[in-house]
Amino acid sequence: MISSDSVIPIPLLLFALTLAWGCEFAATGSPAEVQERERFISAYVDLRVWLLRMRTTQMGDAVRDSLLAAHDVTEDELLNFVDTHGTDVEFMRDVWNDIETRIATRREGDVGSVR
């Protein structure tokens, strides 16, 4: 039987669970890995938003290279990122979720600027 002296207060339990959850899902990558992830996301978002704004599925090499250069990344580096992390389902899920969120935010900004 559990005595009332051994019961953990609810606020303390919630704090402990929140702390444990935060530690479990915190970014554990090195600064270089975090930067690589951010460059991939930012470059991909810019490429995708450009296509959406132009209402096309085709992008010229010059435009693509210019957008990638703005992020100091090459097409090969983007492909290498996917090759390196593609099997890490949770990691890539988080990457694509970030991409979707940023695209939606940028698109909302586009709509708001037209009003």
C-alpha cells in the first residue's frame, strides 16, 4: 500500500515528465549537423516557394543555382543530405514538418501582402 507520504505532488510529476520529454526530443546533433539541417530546410523552402509563386513545376538552372548560392549549398549537398538522413524516419519527419510549416507561413505572408 502506498502511503500519502510517498505520493509525488502532481506539479512536480508534470515538471519531471515535461523535462524528460524535452530531453528525449531535443536536438542532439552537433552544431555542424544543426547548420546542415537548417541550410537544407531553408534552401528547399526557397526553391519550393519560388515554384509556387511562379505557378510552375519547372525552374531554370540559373534560378536554381542562384537560390542555392544564397544558402551556400549545392544541389549535390542537398541530395547528400537526403542520402545521409533519409533512413532516419523520425528525423526526416521533423525536417518535412518544418518545411511544410515554413512554406505555409511564407504563403500566408504572400496572401496577406496582396490584401
